[in-house]
Amino acid sequence: MNRRLTLARTAVVTAVAAVGAAAAMATGSNLDFDRYFLAKTMRVDYFHTGHATAEIISLDRVVADGPWAGSRTKLIDGTDLGKYLFEVHDAATETLL
């Protein structure tokens, strides 16, 4: 087996198909869930591997993982926690997704 894979720590991230907008974040309100979201869950599985001098993150798979069970009113997480926090923005409108 590949040494990188034996060192791998697999993590699972749950993401939504679409999320709130940057305008909503600026005003402190959220946009209509049904306008920006699908009521589905998308799971991203990835490998987070490395050693003392390198870190590698690689995609394993993306899975449709059933209905959305999260909040339909609090669409943006304002805590900004985590070393690996990332944001996704709509390319056309720069809306935070």
C-alpha cells in the first residue's frame, strides 16, 4: 500500500449544495433557503496526509448523502473557526456560498 495512504487521516466534510449570500452576511440577515439551496446534502471525502515538511490534501470522492438536515435559517457560519476554513463564492456575483 502507498505510504502516503497508510499515513492518511481521512476526514469527512458535510457541505450543502448552495448557501447564503455575502449581502446577507453584511446585513446580518440570511436569504431565503429555498432560493439558494437544494434540500440535499453533499459529502466531500478527502485524504489529509503529510509529514514534517509537507502537507497534502487530496479529493477521494463526492457523494450525494441524503436530505439536508441542517438549519434553513442560519445559512452562514460566522465563527470563522478552524485552521482549514474555506469559503466558496459564486464566480458571477461574488455571493458567499
